[in-house]
Amino acid sequence: MMNRTKIADLPAIKFLFLYAAGILIAHQVNLSSAILLLLPPIIFIASIVCFCVKKLKSSFITIWIMITLIITGFLRFTYTDRLIPHNHIAHMVQKNDSVSLEGKIKDYPAIKDSVTTFLMSVSKLRLSDTISIPINGDILVKCWFENLEIRFNDMIRASGKVRLPRGERNPGEFDYRSHLKSIGIYQMIYVYHPNDLVILQKREHRHPLQHTISGTREYIDKNFKRYFLDQERAIIKGLILGDRSEINPELKAAFSASGVMHVLAVSGLHVGFVVMIITGIVKFIRIPYNWKQIVIILCVFTYMQLIGFKAPVIRASTIVMLYLIGKLLQRKTNTINLLATAALIILIIDPRQLFQASFQLSFAAVLSILFIYQRMNAFINTIAWFTRIRNSKIIGYIFDIFLVSLAVSVGTAPLTMYYFEKLPIISLLLNIVVVPLVGVIIASGFLFILLTLVSSTCASMMAHLISLLLRFLIASVKSSAAMHFGYIEIFSIGLAHVFGLYLFILLLLNIRNPKYFKVMIFYLLIVLNILSWQALFRHKDYLEVIYFDVGQGDGALIKTPDNRYALIDGGDAYKGHSSGQRFIYPYLRRNGIRQLDYVILTHGDNDHVGGLPFLLRHIKVSSVIDNGITAESEIYADYLKVIDSLKIDHKILKAGAEIDFGQDIACFVLHPAAGMHVDDLNNSSLVLKLVYKNVQFLFTGDIEAESEQTLLRYGDLLKCDILKVAHHGSKSSSIQDFLDYSKPVHAVISVGEYNRFRQPSSQVLSRLNRSDIHVYRTDLSGAIIFRSDGKKLWQFHWRGE
């Protein structure tokens, strides 16, 4: 640990803490515009008074400087995050507007699943062929077609529909809208037809360096396409250019599950390799010391431009360049002070970075090497036989990599658990192989690029070598990801847990100190008491039904008072994306739900069965229930295959059956009747009535008018408090007689935002309105949650509204 004298010699840390404190306060407090305008002149005048009045004590001036730094951080964040100019695109266009925008492509377009995505810096909003108004700001453009001939810095006109990025649609889900907002992007524009994207002017470069960088990137990309197969090309492109858009989701998931996703994110690791390569070259050339530092600085800056000024690289490059500048000026540099200076510069440029996971993880990793690794290394050096083993260069090198990997894993573990809800285990060993291997691949990749300028034969030979290394890397990662002990899933961790874990790590590092040992014992006793008391209050005596927002599909989870769980439908599956994987499973994992008592499939259409195969494979299920009517589709065949292979109890139920949900809860199957002939899957949907004391729910699948008419024979048995509207609000369902018989107080429509069927139907909404039924829609509200104690029914506002 650093003593007070050393901390006093690190001014950047003091400035960083105070400035960051101001940012944190601004993130929580929203002041009026008038106060924000008055604060800067007040601070300026007060500062002049402080430094002009000689009678003021130095302690008062110190306090005033501290306050000023906090207010500076507060104002910088507020002006960046909340005060948007009046002519900004966020004010000028609204959701669902059809607009025509002109501007410049701000980054390198990425292609994924036939959709091209890029950032556009907007300059004009076209009102007609001859009239346009100047605006500013950035917008994310998604082109839903292929073969685009666009490049970075091209001037274009994009015409399409304005959309809002997907927000937090289900409890605990990643909030993509907030993420984009944190980097100054508030909207997206969807361009559906090639004619709606026009190149007004091919890229213009303000200076030769920019032209060289763009040309170099394109040259590298072209040669990657020429010499490498798809999977290998995607990885090498990610490692060298920082473009991961071509890496398929399964491979990304394998890297993530193995805990080595960091090697694909161009960051400090890659900047370190670039510095090592350039240092080796300049040493070989034998140029003067000062020129050597300048060359390395210029190369690092050029590399930043080459990969598009991505935030992690800016952070790592800033630290490297500050260090090299210190060397040039012949100043003694302190690593901690240097790190704090880099963080301060980044937060001055963009204070929103403080809340980015990558920012926090980057600095946590570096601090882990500086503190945790040093402590571990010092402790191990006290063990004689360890010291003897490390005398071997190879073993010592391997052990140091393992120790660094362990230190970084420990230091970033609380943040990793908080953001990604998993704790990688296998990565500790895998990094021993992966990190050096990636270093060799990156070095070989740069050599390959140079060889393409000299000889295609030599370049081809190098490409074959790199391909072998890449295949070994991919195989190692996939094998590790397939291991059941590769990572531990973490359920529901909050910020309080993060701070608690860091306190535990701090105490653990100093446990040999008797004072810290006593604090550790006291700390553990407090934690055990909290966990014991939590267990007493964990039981919740109510029924909960959550209607997930799974897009254009159905998915609802029932939780009984005695903690039984039943899932009705699992959403869809499309182009490798499963609603079960994207929306439902993360919710189950976050809430510690490790087993489902029932999975109930209303019928075999993709928008109901699509997410179930993934869920059946990844969570224990006691019984699966469906209507026994087979759908002719690959996803339904996969559903049956999983049930059979895992030997899950499979029940086929018809009208008249009852599902056991425990005490005080009854669940009846109302449809389809045994032997009933149905013309389509929709009308064969299971219809369920869930009754908890005085409160009743009706789940109707995708039944249409024909089946609704049949159900009228039940009379008052159809009555319910909450109706899950059939077939996503289609005009072929929810006939007036069915609404009159069921008499719901509330109706939930599970429907996708911007769906191509234009559901729910205006006719259905009109009928629901005439019947004085309160309507909830997942496309407007996201997930909808109701709770009941058997007497009362209430909506749970999970966003805290």
C-alpha cells in the first residue's frame, strides 16, 4: 500500500477523484437550465476573489479548488449528456418519421446478417427536392440490403424511417438505447431500398494522412478477403482492424464463455503488441533515442486512426504516449499518476466514459497488474521452492503469464460478474495459451500485410501459417467453452455487491497484517448475518405473471407463491437468434431460477416454439406440455428432439385436463377438445385458465374467431381479470362475443415493435376500448408484470415508474 507521502506526490489522482465525483453527482442530479448557466460565471468570479484576496487562508483556497473541480466535472457531464443544441437531430426528427438526411459516414461500415450499419454525421434535413435545413448530430444508419458501395467519409443521402434504439424491454435486459445515448447517439434510421441511399460525393480527405489511413484499411481488408477463409478472416480482421462484425454469434459466445473475449476487443493488449513490434524495428534500424520515442508515438497514433479511434485503444494509446512524452522530456514518470492523468484526459474529452463497462474494466485490469500482481508475486517469492522453479526461463515465463492472468481476473471479477453475469474459470489457464498465441498472430498479421506489398507467394505462405494458428485458437476456445466448469453463472449481482467484493479483495491482499485480519473477520461476520436475514425475507407470498417482450411472439412466466415456475411459450427463432436465449433465459438466470416445473407450448408456430429448444437445453425442466399437434418445421422437430434426448416428461393435454400448480391455484385446459378437428395450428392452440383464489388469468395462444366461438359454451367459466389477447391482436381474433363472455378488466397484447403484420389491429383495439378494457402492449411498454395475493391484483412497475 502507498503511504501518505507518496499519495501527496500524485496530483493527478486527487484531480481525477474530485472531477469524477462531480460526474457521478451530475449523473444522479438534474439541475434547471438557469442554474447551469449561472454556475460558470459564479465559479469564475469566486475563483478570482480567492486568489486576489491575500488574507484568505491556504486551507480555504484548497477547499475552494476542490469544490471547483467537483463543479467542473458536474458541468462537463451535464453539458455533454443533457444540454443538446436546438438544431440537433434529436430535436428535429421524431420516432416513425419518414426523413431524408444528408451527411458524412463517420466510421467504417459493418456488415452483419445482410444488414450494413454505420454512423452518420448529419448536416442537412431535406424537406423537399429544393428545400433543406441545417442540423447536426450523429445517427446510426441500418441498411437492410446488401452490396453497398459506401466507404468511410463518403457524403451520402439516406432516406428512411426514424427508429429509437431498443431500450430495456425486459427486467435487467441490456439497455441498448441508454448505451447509444451515453456516446451521443439518440436515434437510428432504417433504410430499406437501395434507391434510398445515394452517394452525393465520394470521400474527401482533409489531409494526406487521413487519405493514407483509409486507403491502408481498405487495402488490408481486401487482402484479408483474398487470402483467408470466412471464419479465419473474421478473427484476423477483428484482431488487426478491430472489426468484429463478421464473427458469427456462436464463435463470439465461445470466446465469451471461455473468458477470453478481451483478445478480440482491440485494446491495451493490442496496443502493447504494436509498441513491441515498432520498438523492435526501431532498435534494429538504430535511430537516435529521441527520434525512437517520436516514431513510436506517431505509429501508436496512426494505429488509433487505422482502427477508427475506438475508446479502449484511445485509453491504452493515451497512457503509452504520455509515458513516451515523459521519456522525451526526461521526466521521471509514476505509473499510477500516469494512469490517473490518462483517465482524467479521457473524462475531460468525454465524461460519459466513466459509466462505460470497457472504461472501468480497462483501468481495473491495469490496476490489478500494478497492485494485485505485485502482492501475489511478492508473496510467492517468499516460498523457496517456487523461487527455484521460476529460475527456469520457460517455466518462469509461463508462470508469470498465469499470475498476471490471475491478478487481472481477480481485479476485474466484480465488474465482470456485474456486467456479464458470469465468472470465467477456464480463462486462467486458457490465457497462458491464448495471449502469447494472439501476440504471434498479430505480429504475423502485420508481417503478412508487409509481404502483400512485396510478393504474393510469400504473402500466401504467411497466410497459410496464420490460418493454422487461427484454427488452433478457435479450436482451443471452442473446446474450453464446451467444458461445463468453464465459467460460473452469477445470479443477480448489484452495485452494493461490487463494492463489497472489492472491499473483500482489499482485505484479502492485506490479510497478513493483524489489523486487517481482524477487520476481515468482522467483515465476514457482517456478510453472513446479511445473508441469513435475507433468507428470511426472500419468500414472497403472491402470484406473479410476467408477459415478456419477445418481439413478434408470445412468452409468459408464472411464479406461484410457493416458488413454482411455469413458462407458457418461448418466443421465436430467426437467423440464429432465439428469444429464449436473448430475453427469457437471461431473466431466469438473473433471478436465480434454475428450474422450470412446466414448459407449456400453446401451439407449434415459430413465434411460440422458437425459443424453447435453447431453454430446454440450458435449464432443468420437469415437464413439457403441449397439444400433441405436430408442426411441419425444423424448429418444431428440434423441440421434439430435445425433449426426447433429455428424457423430459412430455404430456399431451386436451380440454378438461388440469395442471397441478400447488395449493390455492388451479389451472384448467379449455381448448382444444379431444378429437376436435382443426384446420390450422392457430385454432388448435391450448387455452388455459389460471385461477388463484379470487383472481383469474386467461391465456389464449393464437386462437381465431372459429375457436373463440367454440369456447363460448363455457359461459361464465371464461370470465377473467386479465386476458392474454389472442394472436397478437390480429383482426381475425378477439370477437365481441368472446370479450363479452370473458369480461376482462385488463388485456395484454404480446406484439413486436414495428412488426410487418401491423398488429394489433385497429379493429381489435376499438373493440377492447368499447368494452372498457384496459390494454397493455409489449411493443409500447416492454415486459408487463402483474402480481396478486389472491384478493387484489396490481401491476408491478419494474422500471420504478
